[in-house]
Amino acid sequence: MSAPKVCLTITASTIMEAVHLAKENEPWIDLIELRADYLWEDELPRIGEFPTLVSRPCILTIRRKRDGGLFEGDDIDRMVLFSEMGNYDYVDLETDFRAPKLQILAELSHVRIIRSAHYFEPTSPDVILKMDKKVHSPYEIPKVAFTPRSAADMAELFAKVKQLPKRDRIICAMGGVGFPSRVLAQRLGSFLTFTSPRKLSANTATLGHTDPISLQQTYDFKNISGKTALCGVTGWPLTVTSSPKVHRKFYEEENLNALMLPMPAEKIEDALKLAETLEMKGLAVTIPHKEALLPHLDEADEAVKIIGAANTVVFREGKKIGYNTDAPGFAKALKTLIQKDSLKGLRTAVLGSGGAAKAIAYALYKEGAETTVFARDLAKAKTVADKYGFASAFLTDLTSDFKPDIIVQCTSVGLQGSATEGMDPIPQYEFQGREVLYDIIYKPEATPLILRAQKKGCLASNGLSMLIEQAKLQHQLFFHTN
């Protein structure tokens, strides 16, 4: 079976906009799906012309509203539009849309039928097996787009496709949890993977599409094979992660056939199941799983045992081994920022009491910094602080009277895509201009807290440098340990 094709799904309002987007993305794609249900009504008479204006084979799709599309006409109206399929290479017809005349027209026009079923309510991957049995003609390509309930469903999907006989078929898991199916279409034996132009990404955001440029530049899609080494990054909801891009640079520098795959998982055990099913080398672990991971580890390094949180798990000889690269990664990033070899004696305020705050408190302890942990929950702040002989206080107690040299923001307040995006964790604090602010959030690049600190003349940084430094250590653990 040949490598999966990259299909660009175009949800434009006009034919000329669709043509422009097709040409713009041409170097990165193999096929184009025209979603004619998105076209303005006065553009519909031109759908037959579209394939003659682009340089890639085309799929004609007119998706009904009940199937997740925008088309509201009746079946007769759709049949009239589908009769313009002559210049297309493929036409997408739902399993319940049996139109003998269109099937004959498709055969006479040498247009292959994609026979599709969509499941928007969370369901079991068993629908893949059921759909495959319904399509007997080799001229038709069965397509199933379903919504997985969890990362465990994704593990089951990758296991179950091994039971299927070889043939052209399209398998898509929708939504964020289903994203691995888009990147690993080769492992699923899928005929193609769907992408969307960046300019129209909002139209397909809930489906789990990425854009074709990112698919190649971040995941090296065209070179994925059974020999590609897999690593993952997991968290919840994991709407934003730069880890795949960061690790891609390491792979390119060392000429490694490898990729890091985003794996949104509400439960860490589901992420571990998927990682093991895919035979991954390791996982980068982020909010909120850094502490929940610990009971699932077979071994852990000293930092994990002391901190009580792990951000890295390596799969080695059947064992799950936990590490914490956040602590040394943060220390290196902060010392580089302030251009010092040591943090000893610096008066430091740590905001937060979660897994990241625990790692940073450990790093500051190892560096000899004078630290106070501030959190909304004083008991949690005290738990973190007491381990190292640090002071603790309520988050609202941090004022300019504290006179910190360094403020390290470790909460998720301000994180892009979260409920607190655009918020400030310490609105009561007045920057004096002498403090250094290190906010471990890196998306957005500048949180409201960073902008406020910079306005007062403070040296302020987001967490990208920490991400890079800790990722270097993760990469060493994944690929360069015995």
C-alpha cells in the first residue's frame, strides 16, 4: 500500500478563493477536497469547473447539515450538483445516500466513490470494523470519521486496524483526542489524511485538522514509516504545545527518523496505554499529569522522588522510568536570562503549588536561592515550601513590600486556550522595575503579567527557554540512554 496522501479540505465561499488556497498550498498536498456545501449559492453552478483550475486531483463533497456540513437542500438538489462530478477524481457520498444514477455516472466518468460515515457523538472504534464490512466494491473507498471517547479509544483503534484486510480506506478520528490519527495515517493504513488551509482553520477546528505545512515541517509526514521512532507529549486539554516543533530541531540536527506526537488525554493511564500501543520511546508529560504519573512508574530518578512530580517517562525494557527535566531546565534558562552562574542568595517568589512549582522550588533549593512559595491554597504552598525550609504565603500576600529579586510564575493563569487566558495571577502586585519576571507560560508569547512587568522596565521572559532546555534533556533520555 502506498503512503497516505495529503488532502487539503477547502471550505471557501467562492471558487476563486478555493483556487487561490489550492495554489498557495500546492507544494504540500496531493489531493484537494472541495467542500461545495460552503460555497455561496451563486457559486454552485461553477463546481464542475474547479478541477480544471487546479493542478491536483480533486474530491467533490457536498456535506449535508445532519452530517456536519452546511448543505440544506434536498436529495434532488444534491443529485443535480453531484452530476457535475465529471472533472473530479473522487466523489464523497454518505452510506445512506444510495443513488444508482450517480453511481453509474461515477463509473462511466472514472470517478471513484468515497463511501463515508460520520459519528460526531463519542463512540467506540468498533465502527471502523463495521463500516469496512458494508463496502464490498473495490471501486468504492470506505471512509469512517468517528469521535473517540478517550486516548484509550485511540490505543484500541491502532490495535484494531491490524485486523483489517489491506484495501483503500480512509480512517479519521475527530477532535483533539483524535489528532494522532491525522499524523499517523500511515500506521492506520489510511488512504489519505485531511488538512485545512491555515486561513480557514476555524471552519474545521473541531474536526482535528492541522494545516499541510505544519504536517510536513513539524511531523515530517511524508517520511513516516514503520521504522519512524515515536515520542509523545501528553496533557489535558493540550490545546497548545510547542514540544513537537522543539524536538523536530533535535531530530533534524541528528538526522533521526523520529517525531513527537501530541496525545491529549484526560487520564494519564490512557496516554500511557496509547504510548505503549504505539511502542513509543517516551513521553513528555505536562499539566495536569505530572503528579498523577507517579503511581504508574516502575522506577524514578532522585529529582522525581524529592519533587513528587515527573515530566518525562522513558519506556525501557518493559519498564516505565520517570524523570524530571523541568528543574534543571528551568535553572539553566533562568541563569542564562540573568547572566549569572548561580542563583545563590537571590530573593525569589514562586507563584503556584502544582507540579511545575514543585520542580522549580527544588531547582531553587539546589541553587541556594532564598525562596517564598505563594499560592491560592496556603496549605498547598506550605507543603511545597516546607520540604526545602522555604517560607509560604497566600498569593494575595505578594506585594511590592516583599521586594523580590525574581518572580517565577508557575500557575496556568494566562495560558492560551485556558479559562484564565488574558488574566493576571497577581493583579495586586506593583512592579518596581528592578525585578526579574520568569513566567513559565510560553503561549501566548507575552501574558498580561509579562506585559505589565515590561511596561515598568523589568527584565521579563516567557517559558520558551525553559521548554527548550528541559526538552534537550528529554531528548537525551529518549535517544541516548542505555
